[in-house]
Amino acid sequence: MAQQTIMDNHRMDGAMTGALSNGSFPAGGRLSSQAHKAIKSMKKMTGTQFDQMYLSQMDGYVKNDQKILSDSSTAVNSPDLRALMAQIRTLADNREQQLRQVAQSESFKLE
């Protein structure tokens, strides 16, 4: 799942860079202080503890992506960008389902 997430993110990053190159949206890509703290904590973790934190962080990222997509859907006029946002929404929804399945199979609780 982690490898698929990396591949999907690289593919979508490239597509977004091209779609947003007209400068109509501010550039993103900055991690929150909370994300930096999680990364620092995760570097010290192994095994089940790491897995639980990883799933929790990924769940938070997916929920954030879904919120951003929902909030910005009415502000986007470009058909190409709307199509790209639909692809990203599908990926986010699929990722959420995968996270839930993994969490359930490992008896982890996602918030």
C-alpha cells in the first residue's frame, strides 16, 4: 500500500504541477508542524507502533485532501483541472477504503 501511495502521489504531483502552472492557485507542498512532529516520532518507532502511527497519519492526509477537494470544487472553472480533481478524489476515496481495510485487519482504530 505504501509503494502504491508513493507512485500515485508522484503521478498526481506531476499532473497538478502541469495543471497549476498558470499560477491561478498558490503552490502547496509545505508540511504542517504537526506532520513534522509525527515524522520525527515515527523515526524512533518500529513494528506495530510505527504501523499504527503511519495509518493514522495517512488517514489524516486523505481526509485533508478530501476536504480541500470539496472546498475548492466550486471555485475551479477549468475543465482540465476539474477532471484532475475528480481523479484525485477517486484516489483519495480508494486510499481511505484501503486504510480502513488494513486498520481493520490489524485491529487498529482510526479516528
